[in-house]
Amino acid sequence: MFTNVNLDKRWKEVLFAAAGLGPNLLMVLMMAYFTDAVIPTGLQADINFWSYGGVIIVYTAIFPILWTIGRIFDGVIDVPLAAVADNLKNKKGKRWIAIFASVVPMIVSYVLCWIPVFGREAGMSTGQLIGNSIWIFFWSIIFFASYTFALITFYGSLSEVCSNQTQRARVAAYKSAFDTISYALVYAAIPAIFKAINIPIYEVAVYLSPIMLTILIPVFLRGKKEVISKNESVSFGTSFALTMRSNPFLKWLIVNCCTFFGLQMFLVAQNSLISGVMNLSVTYAAILNTFAFGPVPLMLFLFNKLRRYKGERFVYQICAISFSVGMISFCLAGQYIWGDNIVPKMIIGSLGAVIGSIGTSGFFMMPYLIPTTIASVEEKITKKNHSAMYFGVQALMTATSGAIASSLIYDYLKLWTAPTSGGETWKCGVSLVPIVATIACIAAFSFCFLMPKRYTAKTIYLDLRAGAIKDLARVKRKRNRLIAKLKIYTTKIEVSDLNYSKSKFLISKYERKINDKLLRLRKKEQELLAIINYRITDSDSSGDEEKRLVANDSVLINVSLFILTAGLFGLINLFIDLEKIKKLGAKIKPHEYLLLYLSLIIPFLNIYTSHFFNKNLEQIGAANHLKINTFKKLTFICDLLIPLFLNIIGIVIRTNNFNVISDGIYIKEKSLWQKK
């Protein structure tokens, strides 16, 4: 096959991760607002903005079922489409033809879902309501199928275009950052902006549809040379069997289905929770969602740091608990507790949103990172690439759990309302959503104990090896049965009344048939022995990123964190860089610690901090024969202009120098390992 994407530059990694931004943003927008727009019974504040004039435009008895079928179909179609994406070949690259084939139907069907051709006015007949329901169902099927084909192709390519686990984790983090941007735009910026100019949400969805073209980005990220892979094509049956026999993947799948159930139910109901249960307008919704998604880039950074030290299982359990706390806060800030008193609603809701953002960061990153890690290690060991199948099976399971949660249960749950003594309507069904979703997250927390602590290459290989040992025993038993069968048949023919030439012909014919089967079994046996005897090395492992004395960081991500956190990352970065400089061998005296910490609160003391890092980085660079440029004059001028330790220029320079040192030491040590 040919792979026409080469992520040999950091900016290419960022652009590649951005490819899914457009389709994901519009999928999030549809999942967040579509069912409330067509069945607005759970809404109260700004109902005309969130729906088609507050009118129910579908037949409520059947639409939730049809929408659920559409969502489940989205999951079911993922598996065969994943097999197609894994085996596509053409002169422009193995996978990218799938994106070209799906992008036009994806955009067209998405737009038509939002245009109810049978009417949107009050008092529609049952026939019109049923007509709209079937119309939306038909186009949603096409949209889900084309969206799936494009995105599974994109996700499945990660194991191919990334050279190691460190790069995969980095691209996954970038992709998660773009997911965060999608959610922040959908839940905060888009409602605030378009409500201000009085454009309803269904028109917004149509106007934004061209941004799906971001999915074409990978097609243009071509390297200077085509890379030829010798890996064989994998049949649908083999690919599906390999996927479903991966114990690390299946354990993750159980956990992910639980969290996805809770996440999807909460996200699709968030609009009703804010508008209906909390009775807050679009403006307050934008503020709450800013608290929910604004901190996610910083949480992603901390998530990655903690993942390196504690492993994926521990960090994901923290995510499940924090998200549960965030969801419950929306109940505690309800209209039925605080009435029209907005202040406590906003305080409780904002605090819960920030706590929940910890969980959101993990929910964004892990479904992308774990399948690609498993697929990439498996490809290296078995020489079989079927990474899209992992995403296909994952999408099947999550789409099913998400459809049941957000389409079936939620759409019927929000119809449950009750009058209050004050003459208002209590959205009692919607009020139960955080509780149901929290139960799902607690289940995920418990199932996490089934997962390995870390998804390293060694963990994945040991599972592959255990499966190969079992398969080898089965192959040997099957081979012995065939040999025994041949002997029995030969004896039977020899003692029969057939003449010599006839019996010899029959035995020879049957022997050729058995030998063909034995040949296939021998080939299978050799493949299994290759897996069993494979020697796992550091270059195979996600431990490759732990081998570095100091892990690399992205300058772009650090700058983005600085901007998105309004400079708060500058404070956190001091402690991160102190940890790095100590690992590299710098000796920090007590009075230096004091001055460094005081630089966070005393103006202009950051001049000393920059001098401290510049001096130590130069010494470490010189000791390792590495060229370090600290730009002393530039940092001094910037420190004068920005009197507190929030200097973005200093962060950029230090991050770059730390990466130079990290790469230099790693290359030198790696050459020593190889010699040994």
C-alpha cells in the first residue's frame, strides 16, 4: 500500500489532528440540539431560538424510536465500513479515497436533516408530523453512514502515519484540543453569538455545514516520498476476529460504553437542563459552558502528565468521578430549589462545570489513544494493519449505548413533566438525567479495575502472545486430526474391493486435499510462532516516552494553553519547568527556590527567573554538546514589559530548548542501547 501522509513536522501533526474539527463540531451540534429542536418539550427559556418556533415538528410516538434506530445503524455500519477503509488501495494513498467518496453526501444529508419539508408551523396534521419524522430518519441514515466512513478512515490512519507512541499521544492530545474547541463553540460561543443576532439554531446548523471540508486536510499533507508498506490486506472476518479477541481492547470497550452512555445523555440534555431545569437564558448558558469547556485544554495537559506517572486506568477513574460531580451540580442548581435567584444557580453550576471539565478531557482523549496504541503494536508484531476496525467496533458499541441513552431514554424522559404549585411546569424527567448519567459513570469507574494499569506495548503483546499460544494448540490439534483422518481414509480404501489403480487414484486425490489444508495450517503455525517468539523492545512500547529523561512538549500547545487560560498556564509552567531542570541535573539552592516562587507575585522578579533557566539550560546544553539559544536580550525586554512571571515569549524559548535537550540526550542514549 501507499501512505501519502508524513507527519515529519510538528505543524503537520497539528494540522492532521484538525482534520476532524469540522465534521465533529457539526456532529456535536446535532447531538446537542437536534432532538430538542424538533421536540422542544424540555425547553423553557429562549425556546424560539432553540427550536422551530417552539413547535413540535415530528410525531413524538415514533420519532425517538426512528432516531434511535438511526443512531444504532450508525454503529452497525461502522464495522463493515471499517473493513473497507482498512483494505482500500489506490495510487493516491491507501485510505484517502474514502474521504473523497463520503464528503459530499455527508454535507448534503446533514443540511437536509435540518430542513423539515413537510412543514414547521403549529397545528400540523399527523401525516405531516409522520412525514417529517421519516424525512429526517432517511437523511440521518445517509449522514451517519458517510460521516462514519470519513471519520473512521481518518482515525484508523493514525497508527500508520505516526512513528511511535509518543507521537500518537501527542497527536491524540492535539485532536482532543480541537474536540474541546468544538464543544466550546457549540455549547458556549455559537449560542451566544447567534442568539445576539437572532438566528435560530436550525439555521446556524445549515450555515456552518461547509466547515466539514476540514476532513480533506490529510489528503494534502503529503511527504516528499511515498512510503511502501509490506503489510498484507486483512479480510473482514480476520479483522473482526482479531479485534474481538483483544482483551485489553474489550476491557476498555466495557468502560467506554458506560462513560459514553452517561456523557451522551448529559450532553444532549445539557440544553434542557440549563433552559428547563435551571431556567437560565442563552447568555447564562454560554457562561456555564465556558466554565465547562474552557479549562479542558489545561486539563488535557494535566491529564497527559498524570497518565505518564500513574497510567491510563487511574486517570480515567478520576475523570469518571469528576464528571459525575459536575453533572449532579446541574440538579443542585435547579429552579425548583432556588426559584428565580440566579446567583446561587450560577455559582453551583460554574463550580460543577469546572470540576466536570477534568472528566471531559479524558473522555475526549482516551477513545482516540487506546485503539491506535493497540492497533499500532499489533501491526508491528503481526504485520496486519486493521486499525479502522478497532474504531469501527468501538463506534458500534458506543453508538448503541449513546443511542439508547440520548435518543430513546432521554427523548421519552423529557416528555415527563408535572405542574407546580406556582403554576409553572416542573421538568421532572429532565431533572433525572444527571442522576442516570452519574450511575453510568460510577459503573465505568468500577469496570476500570478490569483494565490494565497502563496500555503499554508489553501489555498488548502479552495478550497477543497468550492468544497465539491458544491458537497454536488448536492448530496442532486440527493438524493431528487431519493426519489421522488421512490415515483412516487410506486404510479404508486399501481394504476395500477397489482395484489398485482406482484406490491409488482416490488416495492421491484425498491426500492432495488434506495436504492443501495442512499447508495452510503450517503457514498459520509459522505466523503464531513468530508472535510467540517476538522480542518486545523499547522502540515498540509506549514506554518509549518514559525512556526520555525529559518528555517533549509542543510549543503550539503551550502557547494555546497560555492564551486559553488567560496567563494562568504561565504560573503552572514554572513548576513544570523546575521539575524538568532538576531531572536534567540542575542543582537548585533553597534561596533560588524562594526567589523563583516569589517571582509569581513580585513584579519584575521574573527577570531573575529567566536568568536562572537560561544559565542552567546553557550549562546542560554545553555538557551534552548541544546548541542552545536562550535569546537573553529578547527575554529581558519581555520581562521588563510584563512585570509578573506570565511571559509567553519565555515559555516558548524554554519549551524549545527543553525539546532540543530532550531529543539530543535521547538520541545519544538510544545509540548506546542499540550498541548493547
